[in-house]
Amino acid sequence: MTGATFSKAVLAGTVIFLGCADLETEADRIPTELAVSPPDSSRFTVGKPTRLEFVVKDQHGEVMPVPSWATATWRAIPPSVADVSEDGTLTGKEGGWVAVTARLAGLETRRRTA
């Protein structure tokens, strides 16, 4: 390899490296806290659906969008009192207390509602 060819190869490698310098190996916002909204969903009405949504906070305590890569799961116990669909719609079946568990991005939150 001649000196000129070597110099061109080094220059090309430097340009490629610097052009990719903005590609980080870690996300700049990491989900660290999970809550369910609306916060006033402590009561539900039998037969009236209530839409629950995730509130995700990052490592700085700031609200962030729900990560597109995160799979959401909802669960209501006992299922005889209420049901939670895959999109977070809580529907009461009968009066009583129900524990709603929500999972997203490796985080979990639980709330008890009547």
C-alpha cells in the first residue's frame, strides 16, 4: 500500500468513525418508574369501561413516551370483579375490590381499586 493510499484509508476510516459518533450503545432515556393514569381511577363503575394508561418516567424523573419496544401487560385479580383488556380498559363486572397489575419495560405497578 502506498503512502497516499494509506492516508486515504485513514481519512475514510476517521470520517466513518466520526460520522457514527452520535450512535450510542445506551439509550439516553431509560424507563425507571411506572404509574397508571388516571390517578382518580380508585373507583370504577360496574359496566362502565375506564381507560387506564401508562405513565413512564426516565432515570431523571421526567415523563417520557412509552417505549415502542416495550410489551404491555395488564391483570385484574379477582377476575370476577373486573377485567382489564390488552389496551388497558378496566371494566367492572360486580362490586368489590380488585387489584390491577400493570407491567411494561421490566417495570411493574399495582393498584387496588373499588
